[in-house]
Amino acid sequence: MNVLFEEDGAFKTGTIIADNDSSLQVDTASGKRVKLKAANVLLRFTAPGPTELLKLAEADAEGIETEFLWEVCSEAEFGFEELAAEYAGHKPTPVEATAVLLRLQSAPIYFHRKGKGRFRKAPPEILQAALAGQEKKRQQALTIERMAGELQAGQLPPELAPLLTELLYKPDRNRPETKALEAACAATGASPEVLLQRCGALPDSHAFHLGRFLYEHFKGGTDFPAYADAVDPTDLPVADVQAFSIDDAHTTEIDDAFSLVVQADGGLRVGIHIAAPGLGFGPDSDLGRIARQRLSTVYMPGRKITMLPESVIASHTLEAGQTVPALSLYLDVAADLRVLGHETKLECVPVVANLRHHDIEPVFNAETLANGLSEFPFSNELKRLWELATVLEAGRGQQSQQNRKDYNFRIDWDTVTPQGAGRVIIEERPRGSPLDTLVAELMIVANSTWGALLRDAKIPAMYRAQTAGKARMTTVATPHEGLGVECYAWSTSPLRRFADLANQWQLIAHLRGDKPAYPPKSADLMAALRDFELTYASYAEFQRGMERYWCLRYLAQEGITATTAQVLKENIVRLDAIPLVTKANGLPTLERGARVKLAVSGIDLLAAEGTLGFIELLGADTPDAALAAEEEASGGE
């Protein structure tokens, strides 16, 4: 005797070896012996054989119309053998009964299962709804197939056009458009961005990388909402100084400027003047909320997304020819460059010049200082300020690294290259030059002095601290060991960093004797600090990523097939000509600082990756300071 039974949702057959009424021992068609409960047996039969039953029944089931079965079956619950008898018009054979069972089981839309071998026909309204859903899925499958085919053929289906951003950066895998894109990617072996670029949906690789950042941080776009203008006080005194700034050629948010007045006794009155947008609006204003939301200006080669609207920047930047509100720190310096005291003022500052690095550094550098400066505008002021800066630097126990490298990226957007719109120029610039030292030391003095001022007044602020080599943001005036100062409150870039703007609000309140915007133990200040630290780090990571992208694009743009580099560690190298740190294939075990020649190939701008392979060892140089800088964790001070 043979049996048909169900196991793990599948129909199986076998031969009875032992029948114990409530249970059976059965040898299955596959040769496995199993123990079955009698209740699990659907059908007992002698012929055909166990193997043949399902084969014959499957063939017969193909000829049974599901709709007909649904029409003729009872409204009440029924067993498959009952329906098989009605369908066949006689006591069904094992094959006929099994064929009906297979057809019932295969049509859950038409027949709802009520137990082993038992069913009930679906009510008409439920059946129609289910059939409509089934047809919808069928049509959707056809649509997915059609869209996938168009993508493989290099054509963008119209359904995908309004969803490009979502498809590239955060695809919803339940959407048919996503399923079509995934199917096309699987068929072609291409990534979504490559496939969409082939279809003409992605302007260029730069748009892809920038778009990802904007999707994550500026989903509503980079335009500013409506806002009430800043209203600066009209009663500020005008400083009796001739202030000048020192910046690179592309800086428009000029936060800081300097002035120098020589006293009769040879001493100096040094002014450090910081733009004061905090005088024109507070944290609860429209502009304050905008700054709180953006938290920082976003920098990248060739572009930036400002924290504040351009009109606000224009009216507060320390541009030559303007007299603008400023928070000024005056240092009283003796003739021997000892700092005797300091004073902080709220005032309007006349700015007479914006000195630019590319103009000044050729005539003001380590060599010209050693050989004697020529006469040029502000040469005497720069020389005295640099001399003061060297004293301040020594007082912190620090020493400039003159041989560190920095790079400027310039993008000519009017030029189109094979890689897309924009031609990149990467210019090397020594870091730690006299100009750098001058600006850095005066900024450190301002940030540390004002941080201590707020600390002593018991007014909370956002401090940058560094202990045990780890930099972090905190509301506690903690030492910054890397800079050698007791505390360091970012305060000198209020046009482009929210931390500096918030600290400026605190300083203004203290100087005016007003209640600070953020009182002690302020939850708002803590929340702003956490958000700022995370956002600032994210923006900085994006900037590094875009600089990497433009370095790779430079290699492709210039057709560079070989280059030189220094080994950082293991298979990681830093190129000599551009600031690109990357892996090198086939690199032998070399000492850190070893110089190597590498082959360049396989630049993939969408993936922001390139293939560099070892050619030969050029020499084992002593690691330079620029190499050491790659491993620094300075936190962007």
C-alpha cells in the first residue's frame, strides 16, 4: 500500500512499511524512511507506484481549469476527493484525485486552505480583488522588464527621471523603478551610477558626488528661506586704525583683520579685529536659526555653500573700503615684544586693504625677511607682527614646521574637459610660511584670550580642547595641549562657523553686561555643540573627499601615466605632486618615507578610485614633516 502525504508544505509519496493505526512507517520515493502520523496521510493507493503518481497527476492537473473548479465547487468547506468525484463524475482514481489536489493547492487566490486536503472557495468579492492585485503585479513585472531593457540599451525610462536622486543615493527597493535598475545592473555588471550615466541621466561624476552630499545635508536645496535683515547698532565708536586682512585669493568671508599702531616709547598697539555679525542678529532671529541649522560654511574645490546669506556676509565681511562692526582685541606690546595687557572692544573698524597670499608671499617670506624686506604696502606692519608672532609661538612652546605642504585647488568652470565641466589646477604652497605664522598666532591669542575671558566670567562657551592627542568640542574651558594654551574658544570665524558665532554672542553679552544667550548649563548650547561637532566633521570629510576626487581628475585630465610618491605605511602612499593619499598595488615591504615610482591607470571618477602600481624604488628618504602631518589629528585648528 502506498500513501500520499504532505511534509514541510510539499506533497510526497511513499510505500507503507508498518501501519500502527495512529502512525505509519513509510519508505519515501527518494529512499528515506520516515514516521508519519496517520492524520497527515492524504490518500492511500495501490497503483500507480509512488514515483509515478505525482508525475501523472501533475500532467493531468495542467488540463484542469481553475475557474471551472471554482464555479462548480460547493460554497461550504470540502475535501479534495469530494471535488474530484464531482469533477470526474465517478469515484476518482488516485491520479484524478491527486490532480485536483494539485490544482487546488496551486490556486490560493481561488481556494482558501482550511486544513490538510481541505479547502473553501474564495468569496466572489475577495476573488475579484485578489485577481485585480495579481493582474497589477503582472503588469508591474512587465513594466519592470521593459524599464530594465531600456536601461540596458542605454535609454532612460521616463518613470526614472523624477526619481534619479533617490535611485542614486537612497533607493526604495519596493519601488518598481528600483527593481528595474537593480535588474539592469545585474544584467550588465555595472553600478547604478555608471548605468545611469550611460543613459545620459548623470551630467558628470562631479554632479554625482556633490549630489550625494546635498541629498544628505541639503534635501530642501541650498537656497536660504526668507529672513529679516541684520540690524547693526548705530552707536558704535569708529576705531582710529587702518585695518588690513590677509587671505587667499578666493576668500569672501573675511572674518579677521589686523592693525598696528607704534607708540612713542617704541611699544605697539596691536589690533585683532573680528567681523561681528552677532551684533546684528541673535540666536532667536531668522538669521540665527539659519546659522544654527547650517552650522558651518561647506567648502570644496571650486565651490562653497555659505552658512549665512550672501547679503549678510557682504555687509559684515572685512572688505577693503568698508567700515564694519567688529569685535576687537587690542594687545599692548612692549618694545621688546612682551605682551603687557589686552583690551576687548565693540566698535566699527575701517578696513583699508585686503592683502592676498599670492601677492604678498613673493615679497614677504623667510628669504626676504632674512635678506631685508623691500618696500611694499604694509611691509613694516607685517614685519613687526611676524616678529611678535614668533615670540608668541615660542611662548607656547611651539615651533613652525616650515617644510609642510599645503595645496590650493582652482577650478576653471568655463573649460570643458573629457572628464566634464571644469579644469582643475592644483598649486603647491608651503605651509608654515611667515604669513601663516603671523595669522595663526594672532588667531590663537584671540581665541585663547576670549576663551579665558568667558571662563573667568563663568559664561559658558564652545571650546576646542585637546588632551592625550584627542581633539574634541566641550563647554568646559579645558587645555588644548596641541596648541599649548589653557583654553581655546573658537571665536575668530563667526561668518562661517556657528561655534564662533555662538561664542561671539556670549562675548557681546558679557561686554555689554547683558544676560548671555546661553546661560550656565544651557541645554541649547549643549545641543548646538553636539550638532556642530558632528556636522563640522561631516563637512570636513566631504571636503577631503572632493579634494581626492579632483586629485584623481587631475591625473586623468593631464594624462599622467606615471608619478612618484612617498610611502606612508604598508601599501599606502602620498603622491609628491598632489595631495592624494591612496593604495599602491604590488608595493614591496618598504620603510616609511621611501620614495617610489608608480604607474597610474584605471581612474574611476564615479567611484573616486584609481589604480596605482609599483614600478621601482627611487630611494629611502628621511620622512619629511608633510609626511608626518598625514598622521596628525589636529582637529582642524
